[in-house]
Amino acid sequence: MAGSGLFLPVSLLYFTEVAGLPLGTVGLLLSAAGIASLPVPLIVGHVAHRFRAVDRVLVAQILQGVAFLAYGWAHHPATVLVVAMLASIGQRLFWSSFFSVVAGLGEPGEDRQSTDRRYALTGMIQMASTGVGILAGGLVVTYGWYQPAVWLNAATFGVSALLLLFVPRDTATTVTGPAAGGGGYRAMLRDRPYLLLIAVNTVFALCSVFIGVAVPVYLIDALPAPHWLVGPLLAVNTVLLATGQALAVRLVRPLSRSRGLVLAGVLWVVWALVYAGAVKIPGAVLVPYLMVGLIFFAAADLIHAPLSNALSAAAAPAAQRDRYLAVYQYCFAFASILAPTFFTALYARGPGCRGWRSPP
């Protein structure tokens, strides 16, 4: 996760500054690479019963490490597309397999409290690592250390793959043959409650990614907020997510997982209304207003992240859990694809609550 966080702020800048490609071309190439990786969760779900989840994660880290190592030689659109596709496929393979590893760590008969706490701890480690990577990425942008950043990024994936080699493998053999499929995707398509869960969580995931896609543009273009506020705002959100998930799980323990997700949705609605109303806030108090408003977003994400992953694992049939969890990752894939278009279409109609303003 540190490697992913490291490259997040410099992904576009690397190919424009080092490879010398136009920004528009780079954007199209990276988007095409992301679209090309969309079939990966379906493929993973089809073969999940043949390969252990930890081995799939190992392959994913190797693919990403090789891809970023090859970035140093990618200076033409064709080679950029190839390495970007390799990195995107590796990332999609990772997320399609990682939560199967987390789910498999549970003991037989484990209670909900222990399960939710495990997902919360996993999420906190992920966010902490991503945050460290993003901070390092900020230094890269400041000092122009683009090429060393790529080598370091490749090294982080190499270290991760090396560590995974020492993870004990269980002695159980993988299941093959007709029984392994458990009905295949046809059975999954008949599982309407799980499909509904995927649809609902796609909306939640859309809320989650808005912090990085929409908020920087909204702050800079629609509000009289200082440009320097974007970095600290995102940093505070990352710190809260890296430290507060276990506390959030304890606080919502009296609620069922589904009601906990409803609470997360309500908190996101409150956050959106608070930020939409920022267009009427005087500039003198705008910064503290936005910082306080961020608490609602962070609280929603703190509740949603562990509960949604735990619920997806619990709702999947045991015989097909790896397949279900792989397909579940389309929530985040669809959200990442929809978010830029959704935000720009809404923003074109007017930022925030512009309609509340008095006519000039």
C-alpha cells in the first residue's frame, strides 16, 4: 500500500515530466489501462478455487513490481500503455484476492466482534501505509524525484512479494472439477440479495472516492479557500482513517452491519450538505468550517470500510466465497470510473448550493 500511495500523486506527472508525453495523452492511456483490467475480477472468480488467495496476492505484487520497474523504459505511448495495463491488472488482481486472505484468517465459529475488528485493523494498516506513500509522493513532486520514486515503488512491491513467500500455506488441496464452481456465475446472478449489496456498496464507494476526485476541484474553483488547504485536508482524512477504524467498530457494535452502513450513508449525506453550504460561509471562518465538516466524511468512511468488507464476506456462500469477494470488488472499480464523469456533470450545473445565493 505504501507503493500505491507513493505513486498516486505523481502518476500523471511522471509521464509528462520524464517521458515528455502530453497530459491529455497520458490521461487517455491510463484510463484505457484501467478499462482493460476490468475483466480481472471475473477471471479471478472463475479460477479462485484452483489457486490459494495468498498466492494470487503474491502474483499481483510481482506484476505491479515488474510494471513499475519497466516504467523507466516507457517513453512512448505504446510502451506506456503496456506497462500501465500491467500495473492496473496487478492492482485489480490484488484487490480481487486480498480480502479472501483476510476472510480466511478467521477462526471457525468466530464472533462478529472479532471479524469486524480484524477488518478494521487491516483497513487501518492499509490507510497508514497509503498515507506514508502519499506524503513521500508529495516530496517527489516538490523536488522532482520522479525516477527514484518509480524505483522505490517497484522495490516496495518486491519486498511485499518476498514477505508473502514466508506466509505459511495450509496443507488443504484446492478443489477442482464441477463441484468447485458451486453453480458458477449463473448461481451468483440468481443471488439477488448479494447483487443488491454490490449495487448499494457501489454508491457508498462513490461517496468514498469523492474526497480525492471532487473536493480538490471544489475547494479551489468554487470556494475562496486557500490552495494549500487541499493537502492538509486530505492528510487529516487519511490520519483519521488510519487510526480510527477500530474505535468506529466498537462504537457501532450495538447496530447490525446493515444498520451501521445506513448510519454511514446518513453521515455522508450530512457531509455533502455541509460542504455544499460552504458557498455561503464567510472566508474568515471557511477553513475551520471545512475541517469540522470533514469529520462527518471521515466518520462515514470509518464505519463503512470495515463493515462493508465484513458483510460481503459473511453474505457469500462458503463454497464460493473467493468468487463472490472477487466480483464484489467491482463496487470500487465502477465507482472509480463513474466518479469523474458524475462529478463533472454535477459541477457543470453549479458548485455547491449556488442556487441559494441571492441574485446579483
